[in-house]
Amino acid sequence: MKLRSSLFACCGLLVQVFGMAVFLRGFFPVPLKSFGSAKAKLSDTPEEPVVGLTSNWTKLPSPLFRRVVIMLVDALREDFVFGPKGRQFMPYTRHLVEQGSSHSFIAKAWPPTVTMPRIKAMMTGRIPGFIDVIMNLNSATLLEDNLIWQAKAAGKRTLFYGDDTWIRLFPDHFVEYDGTTSFFVSDYTEVDENVTRHLDKVLKRNDWDLLILHYLGLDHIGHLAGPNSHLIGPKLSDMDNIVQKIHVELLSKEGETSLPSLLILCGDHGMSDTGSHGGSSNHEVNTPLVLISPAFRKKDSFAASEYVEQTDLTSTLALGFGLPIPRNNLGSLILTVLEERPLREQLRYLHLNGYQLSMLVQESIPAYEKDAGYKLFGIAQKSHGSWIKLYLEGNTSETLANLGKKVLRQYLDSLKFMSSSLSKIVAQYDMYSMIVGTIIVVEVIFLLIASTPEALGSTAEFEVPVSSPFYSLLFYLLCLMFAAIHVVVCTSTKTSCYFCNVSWLLAATVIVLISALQCVLLSTIWKRFTNRKPQHKSGATVGSNWSELDVVLLLGTFGHTLSLGASSFIEEEHQTWYFLVNTLLLVFFQDVCRKYFKASDLKGKSKKSRNPEDDDCNEQQTTIHGLFETSYYDQKDDKSKAHMRLGGSHEKWLALSSPWVILMFCRVLRCLNQTGIKWAHKPDIGHWLTSSSHRIALSILTAISLLLIFILVQRTCSSVSKAALALGLVGIYCYRAAIGNVIFPWKPDKDDISKGIIEARFVYIFILGILFTGVKDLLKSEVDSSDTTTNSRGLWEIYNGLVLLAALLLRPHNLPVLLFILMVQLIMTSFIWRILDYDAAQITIIYYWFGQASFYFQGNSNSIATVDISAGFVGFENYVELPAVFLTIFTTYIGPLLWAVHLTCYMSSERSRSESWICDHRHIKQLAHFHLCCL
């Protein structure tokens, strides 16, 4: 059975999407059954363990604090409080940390380090999964047991002001609230003032028990300008003043109540060196946790802050507030908070925390009796019971004290072990579904690679073996084998697998699909080896009918696809693309050298041996070299021949130096933005430029980059578009100066900073004007299909409009990346493509490689922490969802997108010059599907 290449590619893409969906179903795990909506109750409180006697302590301990204020500063890094910036900009807080009645810790936040999962973690004590990153955009009501629900059930009155994510998570839980949007990152002043304006009245009132304040300004500054911005210092000073206001007011009311108050200063997550968050770097996961209360002993000297888990706050705050610990809590009690309490109370608190964790272990781990933490907790309970017996008998000997310390250590160790065990299983990945999805994806990729020669052939058809007896038998055997594997996995596994719970009809369909793909793949590979044509040797080949470029493109694409099977290669994928692009440039240099230095010798020899009939035959012959339809030296247009005649001119040396110039650009851009995981914390040029002390250097670089961008882009612009482009680039500089990234030469006052709304909208007008001109030309060319010039001009206008939009959205220090893209594209079209007769298939893959490398040159990575969400708010006063999403996606993928659009423009221009050079439309469609699958 034969299929058209376009239909075959579409079917492959659909199967690929299905395989990815199956893989993601296993990668984003469903929470454990125990993590439901059930709530902890006061009636479930265990009695104090005692041996042979009846305890007189059967209820929860009395609260330690009358009032609690949680001041959560979004994206507050630990070094913003405990480091040099804290000493400089937060003097009052540092004084409390070093000499006041406080306890300070470094709280570790588990990835993903975004706001909504971190709020969940602090209120429920559970570690959220990566699926919560998606839920972060549209937070639903939190149904799990949490502190806010427990406080309301206990009759506590809770007030909230700040990020409206809390209001969506806990509707109807606050007696008074005022939410602020967390998406409009251009606002870093009013968003905090709307929280602070309530403090004067609220702190004087006595009708509340829990006050939660969530400040967003620091996070917004990080997204806009990074952690080294000059805006960070004033914002930290504002936060320090608020801490002082709250603390002084709470101290003034201490005599009115019998219990002390508690002020908690914390961050939900940190901030990366680029100002974003979501990943697992130290600056993103380490946050300050400062507990301030008169109940704590004053410090004589400052000691280094110890590390705790962010989830430890849940159990500590619950017991300190006299509430049951949330049922799904994984955190351990911070014992330092109880240092002033009697030993019996400390043991009682630890017992309650251990009992809650042991119940969770029983529900979550099938063989819980073998868990080390669970067994140690049983031992600690027995020792605790013996200690209580001695205590109630009035024993005051040293034995009692030593036994109490032993029980304390046993409880702490058991809490640590049980928490660790639960943390490992809280995000259970469905490995079976992940393996099934991976098999489907890999089979489709290999099939598309193996079928490319047929798809790009003259018939553009692919033959599917459906009638071969051998493959029919193989198909049945594979179905039986995979069915047997399915039965074995589903009957032997102790965990829940998605495919083990679906109907047999769906499971059988997937088994048939995998078996059929494997048969088709084996058949295609076998045909490749049995139907190989005789090899033709030439200067452009390496002992086969594949050119050296074909081998590099094939091995590079195939090798990159295989590398995605290892997490380390995914984390450092930029290194793969940097290596591939550098290798590609060396191949360019070799081909250019061969073109100029070897082709002349071949030409001299051919004049003596060649006859006109052979020339006519050679010109008409076309051969598919391996996977690609190449014609290195058999097909030459007039311009290529002209370059051959100019072999000794300056253009020859420009062509020879072009790969090395591009290689130099790549090396410089690698130093611009450190990315990945292992070396992301290393200093780079971008960090140096974005520091507040180097604004003049950044301003000069921005101005030069914008000027060079105009020079490079204006070549393909109409007269009107040139004027719009020039004014738009001037407006971009004014926008960056308005928001404080760069300085005006005539107005260097950095304090005069605005949101740049007017300047950005000014640029948007010119962008839309250029895009409108391009669309108008494209529509005009549709009327006359033979008018390829107007069509090409319209595509170039659209490309120029996208370049102007990219210049507006990119941060100033990343403008050299855009400049690099434009210069490399100019060099390739002027000195490489015109010299070397690469076909459209090869050039398409080359463009794809450079697009991927440009993605990482921007500082992007496979971590969500590198997504620059501030671009979605350029020119907007309020959060508008669709434009914000579009602009954020466009900014993230500027590199690949500009390379793809430039490829379309370039091929459109070449169509009018050499129709035989351009691939058929079906070839382009096949290559597009191939690239999507490899991506």
C-alpha cells in the first residue's frame, strides 16, 4: 500500500503527538490516594504515650502565640536578608536576626519554584508536583487539608492582603481580604502600596488572629531587571520599613494579651541570576525564614542560619497556633521554636508530629512496617512512655533527664526518616506509561528518518508493507509478546499504572500500534540495505553517495535525538547545539575551500576528457544522495559560475573567512549568557552588563546594536518601512531608558523611572504598520500568482516587522543575539549559499540548527526559570491574557522563529531566480514534519 508523503508525514505527526501525550501522562503523576480532601480533626489527637499509667494530657497543647503575622515577600532570596544586601538595605531586620528575639533559618523550597505550588507547600506541608506549574496560571480551590481551613474551623479570624492567588486557593476563608494581580510585572510600586495601605488600621484592631501579607514588588523587579538592578535596594528598604512597623506595633500590644505574638518573614521562592524562577538553582530554592517573637530568647551573638525544609513551617505553625497538623503534611517540627518550653511539652509536640507522619506512612507505603522511620517512631513512643511514667511518679534523678534527651533524639530522627520516605513517593511517576510513550515516539522518529529518501523522491510516495507474509507473521508475534509483557507488568507491579487500569480494548489498540510501527520500520530499513544503488565517488563524497554535509546533518540530528534520553544532556542541551553548529561551520569552510581550490583543478582536467554529449547527460542527471536531494557540482546557476571565475578576487577571501567570522560570533555569544544547570551560576557578560554600576556600558551597547540592526534590516525595506523602522528603534531605546535599563545621554537621572507604556505603544504602532505593509503585498500577490516579486517583498516586510518586535521585547543585553542572527543570515546568503550549491533540504536543516543554537544564546534553557514573562507586559497597563501569552512565547522562541521566517523569505526570493533549485512544496512539508518530530 502506497501513501503520499504529505499524508504519511501527517499520520506520523499525529502518532507522535499521541506518544508524547502518553509519556506526559506518566511524567505528570497523579497525587497519591491519601492526598485527598479529608481533614485532620481534634478528635483524632492521640494521647500522650505512657507505660502502665493513664496520662492526664489527652488533648492538643495550648497555643504558643495569640496572633501570627505572615509577611511573605515574593522572590525573597536568602542573601537579600542574610547577605551584604540585607546588611545594607534591611538594617532593622538584620538587627533582629543578629541580636533580637528571633530565630532565622534558610528554608529550602522544592522545585518547581513558582508561587502557587509554594503557597500550597507552606499551607499543606505537602510537596507539589510539576503539574502545579500549569495550574499556577489558573489556580483552583485547594481542597486538601491546610492551615487556613484548620484556622477557620477553630474559629480563628484570618485577614489577607496581597497576591490574589491566595483568594483563588482559599475562597470564603478570609473574613477580610484585598487581592492584587500577580501577572502585571511592570508594576512594582502600586502592587505593594495596595497591601501596605491596610496596615495602619489593621494593626490597631484586635478582631483578628492571623494576618497574611503577600508582597509582589520584589518579584516583579526581578522579572523586569534582574537581581542586580538598582531597583532592588529601594524595594528591600521598603520591606525593612514594613517589618519594623509590624514589629513595633505588635510589641506595643504585648501587655494586652497573655500570649505573645509571632511575626514570620519569609519568601515563597528565590530568584535566579537572571531574575526569574521556577528551577532548582540555589538562589531559587533557598529562601529566608525569620521568626520574630518576644517568646524567644534574645541572642548574644549571631550564628549562621541552619537549613530547614519550607514544609517544616506547616507543622510548626499549626502546633504553635494550637491547630491540628494538616493531614498530608510531610514537614518536621522546627524544635528551636520550642527551646523555652519544658521538656515534656517538647516531647508532646514531637509525638504529635510523629504520629501524623506515621499515619501518612501507613496509608502511602504498602510495606510500612519495614520503613526505618516508622520503626524508629515506634521505639521512640515506647521510650517516651517510660519517660512519662518516671515523670508522673515524681522521679527527678539524672536518669530522667538523660532518658528525655534520648527520646528527643529518637523522635527527631524518626521525623527525618519518615519525611524523607514520604517525599520520595509523593510524586510517583508512572514508568510504564513513560516507557510506552517513549517507544512510540522513538519508532516514529526512526521511521521518518528512514523514509525520507522515498518521501523526497520523484513520486513522493511511501510504500507500507501490508501483504508480506513475513511481516504479517512478525506482526502477530510482536502483538503476542507485547501482550504478554503487559500482563506481566500489570499483575506484578505494586504501584498504580495508567495502562493497567484502562480497558483491554484501548490497551490492545496501543499494542497493535506499537507492533505495526515496528514492522513498518524494520521493512523500511531492510529495503534501504537491499536496494542500495551503486556508489558514485566524487570530490564531494566520502566513499559513498552521501556528501560530507549529509553525514554531518544526519549524525547530528540523530545524535541529538538520542541525547534527549538522558537527563544530563537535556539539562545541558545548549552544549550539544553549540558543538553541532561549530562542526557545521567547519564543514562550510571545507566545502568553500574545495569549491575554490579543488574545483579549478577538476575543471582543467575535465576540459581535456569531457565532450558535449557527456555535459548534456550530466546536467540532466539528478540523484538522491542518502536522505537529501543534493546537487553539489552537477547543477550550477549563472551566479555560481561567476563566483568561480572570481576565484582570485576579494569575494573569494570573504567567502573563506565567513565561517570563521560566524564561529567568532558564536564564541562571544556563549560568554554572553550562561545557561543550563551546572554552570548557570557562573559570571558572564550579561550579568556584568545588567549590574547597576555598568549602565553606561549597557547604554552604549544598546545604542550601537540598534543602529547596526537598522543598517542590516533596511536593505529589504521599502521607503516607508525604513522610516518606520528607524523611528521604532529610537522608540525602543526611549522605552528602555524610561523603565531604567539604560540612560538618556541628556538626562542621566536614574530616579525618574516610569513604566514606559507610552514609548512601547509608540513602537507597536510602527511594528503594526510594517506588518500591515507586508500582509498587503502578500494579498496582492495572491491575486496574481505569477507575481513572485510582490510575494517576496511582502514576506520580507513581515520579517522586518518581527525583527523590530524582537528588538522591543528582548532585554538590552540580549540585543547582540538579535544582531548576531541578522549578521549570520546576511553572511550566509551573500557568501555561502551563493557559492555552495546546497539544496533546500540541506539549508532547511542548517537553519533549524542555527535556530536552536540562537534559542540558547538568548540565555534560555529547558528550565522554566529562564522564561522571561516580563515581555508579556511591555506596553500594557493591565494584565491582558492573550497578548501576554503571545508576547512571552514569541520572546522565548525569537531565535528559532526568526530563522524559520528568514528561510521562507530566502526561498521565496530564490524561486524567481532558479525554480529547479527550490524543493517541491511536498518536500518542504515533509521536512517541516520531520523537524517537529525531532524537536
